[in-house]
Amino acid sequence: MPNETAAAIEIQIANQSAEKNRMLCVMKNLFEPCQAGQLQLATRIVMAPLTRNRAPHALANALMAEYYAQRANPATGAGLIITEATAISHQGQGYSDVPGIWSAEQVKAWQPVTAAVHAQGGKIVMQLWHVGRISHTSLQPNNQAPVAPSAIVAKSKTVLIENGVPRFEPTSMPRALELTEIPGIVADYRQAAKNAILAGFDGIEVHAANGYLVDQFLRADSNHRQDAYGGSIENRTRFLKEVMTAVTQEIGGGRCGIRISPVTPANDASDASPQKLFEHVAAFLGPLNLAYVHTIEGSTGAARDYQQGETSFDYAALKTAYQQAGGQGAWMLNNGYDSELAKSALNQGADLIAFGKAFIANPDLASRLRQNGPYNTPERATFYGGGEKGYTDYPSLSIS
Ligand code: FNR
């Protein structure tokens, strides 16, 4: 009998350690490869899109190539870089000195950037941007009013730079887009995706977050249209659906991602029922065979538990809605992540973690995450505009 008990205990221990090994096998870590659609990524560490306003005349330049190259080697930096938001048209621009991707000259200007990233063994996708109402007449073609789903001014500010000095300025009153203008904007997204590939990018991310044009269509508070693009959730999501259909048709779903921010109040974005709205969006995205879905949890750059509407947002339900609709793209999360939070998100099913401010200040973020710091502190004064100071001069561990 004692022998039987001992044998039973041994079996139990063996089972427990097999279970532990299984757990260790399925536990993900930041430093392992990840397939995201057609993107074969060396790690799960992503550099989040970060506007830096260092592209005068909307053209990428050598300083930008250096900045991205510093962060491109997956062994020390990012497994995937998402560029700063890049305007798909002159009308889509809302801040001084941000880059564009609508002209042949812009395509050519980006080529050295993608080449520099690839030379480091890195991967880079371009974030495609139309700001809608988050703009200023001085940045628009012929100083016209910015466009939006409806003529409702955003309680928000944009960054204007004069003589090298950045200042925040209230956004201008927009005009409502005519129904006949919308196909032209969808075509601009399609062309921008094509141009990004010509410029050497590995793919694109549609910026559907943070209160810009796609988000303005999504949310009832900024979209008062009474045509096929406003009213019901079906109608408010029509623009996003047309944009995603266009870019995935153009370059293939496996090279496309999307960024959403279901509850952020950034740029005056608000809606009383984000859960229903974004589960509808997620279900639409499912069959598109995307590389990834990138979700900002909470208020962008602020509280992760920020709430819009009456209940706190259920991100697990969002993912379920995507996967139940056939979605197999990588699940990317962002907002306030550090090493510990990233580990726990990966263990709860996330595939990729995007780091923003940490990548501004730490070109070799992966090396620092691997050894638990130390981390340089990002300097806010040099976030938007300027030159190499606060841009390419943050030290790496080996030279700090
Ligand atoms: C941003 N963010 C941002 N988001 C985006 O989708 N496109 C962009 O171009 C920018 N630009 C940008 C510039 C700067 C200077 C900051 C600080 C932030 C938001 C960013 O990608 C990220 O969501 C937030 O910074 C939160 O992530 P972290 O910083 O907590 O990791």
C-alpha cells in the first residue's frame, strides 16, 4: 500500500512537471519570432507609430533614415517598426513637417529609409493617415477648410511650426465631405498603399485610431451624416470598410494592419457605445487575412482603464469577435507597456506589444528589456519638431 501511494505521488509529480513544461512551451516571450500575415518578425517587440515633425516639405530625409535605422536591428531594437503617421494626400495633412506618401518625390524620399532599416535586418510598415478635421487651414491646399464627416469643430489642437519653433494651435472649423468626394479619398488610401510598397515598405497600417478621419466616421459624436455613411453602426463603419477593402485588394491583406483605439478621447473622439461599434469593426476585419490588428487600450498615452460609455471596455470580447469572424492576424496591443505588463499580456494571448515613448528614448529597447533596464527618459520638449537633439542622440547601452 505505501508503495502504491509512493507510485501515485510519483505519477502525480511527473504529470505536474509535464504540465509545467507544456505551459513553458506555450508561454510566449517578447524576444521570440512571430508571424504576422506575410510579415516574418524576429521578435514580438514593435515600435509604435510616433509623429516627430522632422520632415519639412512632407519629405522623408537622411536624419529620419538614421533615426529609424538606430531602432531597426531586431536583436537590439524593434522586431517591427511602424512609421510615424504619414499623410495620404495634402488634404490628409494636419500638422507641420509631417511626411507624405502621395507623390513620386515622396516615394523616392522614403526609399533610403526603408533601405537603411532593411540593412539592419529590420522590418518597417508605413502608417497611413488622413487627419480629417484635426487640421488647420494653413496646412490645407489653398488654405481651405479641413474636411470631416460633418461640419463639427474638434475640441483639439494641432502642432504648427514656424521658424523651427513648434506651437499648439486650435484645429480649424471643418466642412462636411460631399458624398461624391468619398470615393476619391478611398482611392487616395489605395494609391498610398501602392506607393508605400514602391518605397520599399514591408506593408502598411491604416490609422483608424485617435480621432482622425476614419475614427471621425466611426463615432456618433463626430458623424452626424444622414446618408449611407452616417447613422447606424453599419453606415458609420462603411468608410473604414471601403478603405480596408481598397488597401487589402491593392497590396494583399497579409501586408496590411489596422490601428484602432476603441475608447480613447484623443482629438475629441467620443461615442456612447464603443463596444458594439468596435466588435462590429472586428467582425468585418476577420475575413480580410490581415497581418495584424493593433489596439490601443484605454486613453492613448494616458489611463489604460479609461472608460467611454457606461461599462468598461471588454478587449477580450473584441478579440473573440475578430477570431470568431475568421481573423488570424497577430493581435497587437499598446499603451503604457513595460516589461512586466508585456509579459502578462503575451501570456493572456497577445502576440505583439507596441512601445511608443520607450522607443523615442531607447533606440536599443530590446537590449534593455532583456536585461531589465536601465532606461533613458524621453524628453517631451523635443517630441515634436527640431533636429537631432532628442531624436537621434539618445545613447545606446554600449555607448552610454
Ligand atoms: C504618438 N502616438 C501616435 N499614434 C499614432 O497612431 N500615430 C502617430 O503618429 C503617433 N504619434 C505620436 C507622437 C508622440 C510624440 C507620442 C508620444 C505619441 C501615440 C503612440 O503611438 C502610443 O499610442 C502612445 O505613446 C502610448 O504608448 P506608450 O508611449 O505608452 O508606449
